[in-house]
Amino acid sequence: MKMTTRMAVSAAAAACLVFAGCGKKEAKQAESSTGPVTFTFFSADATEDMPFTDPVAQEIQKITGVSLQVDHPVAGDAQAIPLMMASGEYPDLIFAKGELTKLIDAGAVIQLDDYIEKYGDNLKKLYGDQLVKLRNSLEDTHIYNVGTYGVHSTVFEPDGNMQLQHAVLKELGYPKIRTLDDYANAIREYKKRYPTINGQKTIGLSLLIDTWQWYIDLSNPGNYVLGYPDDGQWIVDQQTLKAQYKFLHKDIYKYYKWLNEMNAEGLLDPESFTQKEDVWKAKISSSRVLGIAYPLWGYGDARSSLVAAGMPERTFAFLPVTAGPEYKDPALKDYGYSGGWGIAITTSCKDPVRAFKFLDWMCSEEAQILVNWGIKDVNYYIDANGKRARTAEEVERSKTDPDYSKKTGVGRWVHPFPQMGNAALDANGDHITVMSTEILKEKYLDVEKETLAAYGAEVWPDLFPKPEELGRSKHGQVWQYTLPTDVNERVTAADEYVKTALAQLVLGKPEDFDKGWADMQATLKSMGLEQAGETLSELIQMKLKLWQ
């Protein structure tokens, strides 16, 4: 659904009031089909057309008879789901992220409890005692979606933290990079020595803050450098479990003041707040960006391009950078499983039983191996020890071809479907995913091994605080929670304001920063974000009771 006019948006807002008053709709009881079927599927996380035609998708169709017609929000359009609610027309399957509450309130998605009991053997096996975390709330304990993200997971690699080119570290003699000041010093010195790279002006730190990416590249680093893990737009005290809208935290200004100083000195890419994703990736691929703060999944194709172009030294090293030595980088934090977001079946679904059976099959060991490893004897083989393995050629292809996933389907249909997780083993004790310490070490570039050796490490996690130092999250991750509608709307408004306010603060004069920050704090408090934090704190306590 791609209506974008003001008239359509106004109609959506008006009609949503009508739909919100409707009671929960009963699931259709039509008999399930057995022949080939195509389900429409809206994914709020998809950023491009995803034809269900790659080899893995074809294998899924062959086994299940199900094909998917995938739709996605256009250019970060936030009106897609409200417009669906206005029209009352929905896709068969929907991944709505944090807007699931609106769909539940509108009676737009069906309860899955009976389906799980009748047809959910694979799903029940995958989730086990974590199935309770899919419940909606204490007041409404029904299950409306099958969860996204791994149930049994560990962190094999740090991701999303501050990163620097291997070339920078080597040129400077592999200095200790522990704080934001250390990081800035490295960029400053290298940029001074090499004002151009391959004939183009050297860029210090480049950020991607175009649409939803601002949550990843502007918001998240602010709490990471203070030692707080990813709880979306919240910081949760692990002792009291009190939640606070992150931009009200007393110390989070440190990161943005640092960015302001980086900008004033010319070390921050001046286009960080305006550039599109393709432009940002092109800069990385050109080899001239010294530092980034984005997860690998968001720039993997640009990294592959550097390797393919014979410039592996221009790829990036993961570093445990914080605002000061008193903080611990939270990259290896163990969150446990949070439940929350997932795929729901809508009341418009033409065959809800068949749709659920498909989702249940996606929970099976067969499906999990297929979507993660690909096709046997094509993408992987069984070695002499009876374990799945990939040829050196396949590993190289996965590292250097930016379109590897699109062409093969390997990894393309993992998210946002249910996942056993990267710590899960199959019935033979083999890894469900291609993620393991041994496999990752095999994938390391020679330049990565060189950098790690220089720092006395074998793998990237060796450089970071260990999970046992950080403790396990009691509440999971707040960004996976389905927030109450009023809190969600309040936070959405605050986020829109903060994105603009931070741009003005970072790009403004250093002498104006403190006053601008104080003004932003006052505005957020006037918007009721302190009360929103109190509500979320109560929700966390309810979650813990719900999960018992």
C-alpha cells in the first residue's frame, strides 16, 4: 500500500478511530488448502523489493507449496500500517514491529493460541519454555505473533560499535583505542598524514542518519559509549529496572558533545545528516572513510566491494570505544530472549490455517538449516565428521559478492521469521547457523588476523568485556517490547523532535551546545517523556510476571 497524499493520511487518521473501537475479530475457520498458494507479506524491515525467486525461496516453495509476495514501506514511509488500518485491507502476513499493538487494538490480527495447540509442534519445540514470552500482556495473555530473533543466541562478534580502518591502526602502530578521545586522535593524525586517499578527500567519521537509520547510527552509539546495551530509545537501570527515555539520561550528552567537537574540527563527515544510504555506501566503497559506527549487516556490501577491489586494509576493525575508561562496552551483552516483535496473521488472510502451518514449518530444523546454510551440495556439504561445511570458494563468494544473499537466498529469509538462534544445535549436535567461533575465524580476512595479532587477540570478542562481566539482562531488550499505544505515540513524537534537535546540536557552534542541550531536555519533559519512562518501568515489571 503506497498512498502518500495528505488526503489519504487524513483519511487514515480518521478511520483508525473507527477501527480502534472494534473488538477482537475471530479467526477464520475455513478449511486449509493443500495446493500451491501465494501469501502477501508486509515486512516493516524490508528496504527493497524481495522477489521470492532465489534458489532458497524456490526450495521453500517446493517443500511447502507456499510462495510469498513481499511488500515493504517505501522510503521509510511510516504511514503504511495506518493506511492499511484506514482501508481495513491487510496482507495475509504482517511484520509490524512496534505497531503490532495498533493492529491488535483494531482487531486486525488473529489470536494464535489454538493454532499453536493444534498445528504448532515445530513452534513449540523451537520456543520451549520461552513460548510464554510471546504472550501479549497480563490483561490479554493471548499470542498474536510468532517471534522474530533467535531464541538461543550468543554474541560471536561485536557489532554496531565504533570502528576504524585497519590501515589507520597499522599506520599509527596499533595504538590503544579505548575512549572517544583515543578514537578522535587516531582519525585526526591519519587524516593529517593522508588528506586524500586514492585521489579523493579523506573523510574522518561518516554517519548514516537518513531515515530509520538514525536509530542505528545516531541514537544507539550514545548509550553504547556509556556502557548501556541496546534497549531502543530507553536506558534501563539493571539494579532497579527503572526505565528512562535515553535522551533524558544525565550523561548521554557526552557522545553528542563529542560529535559536535568532531564536526567543528572537520573530523565528522559534513554530509552525515543529509546523505542517502547509497551515497554513504559509495563513500565507504571508495576507501576514503576512516571511521564508522554502523553494524556490519548495514554495510556488508560496501565491505565486500572493498575486498573485491583489492583494498581489504580499508575495511574496519571493531573496537571497544567508550566515553571514558570508567565504562564497559556492552557489545557482548547477553540479553536472553525478549519475545515481542514477530509475524502476525491478519484477519484478511485467505487461509489462516495454511499460513500458520507455513510459519510452523519455518520453525522446523529442516527450514532453519535451509534458510541459514542454503542448499546441500550447492552452498554446503557434509564433511567427514558428518558436519555441515562450506567450500573455500563458497566462503570467498560470501565475503566478496555484495549480492551473494540475493543470488543464493542464503540468509535472505532468516529475518523476520522465527529463529532458533546462533547458539542452537540440531539433532546431530551441529550448528543451526553458519555462526560459530571456528567458522568466523575461517572467514577472517588476513588483515583482520594481522590487526588482532597486533593487539594480542585471536577473535574480535577478545578485545571486549566478556558477557559474564556485563551480566545477563533481566528484562530482555525494550526495543522488542510492544509498547502501549499512548506511550508509543509519545515516543514517536519525541523521536521526530530529537532527530532534528541532535542535528542542530552536533552541527552548531561548540559554545552553543550546553544551552541547546538544556533546551532539548526541557522540551522532552514538557512532552511527557518522564511519565512515559514511569509507564515503561511498570511494563517491565509486568513482563517479568508474564514470563513466570
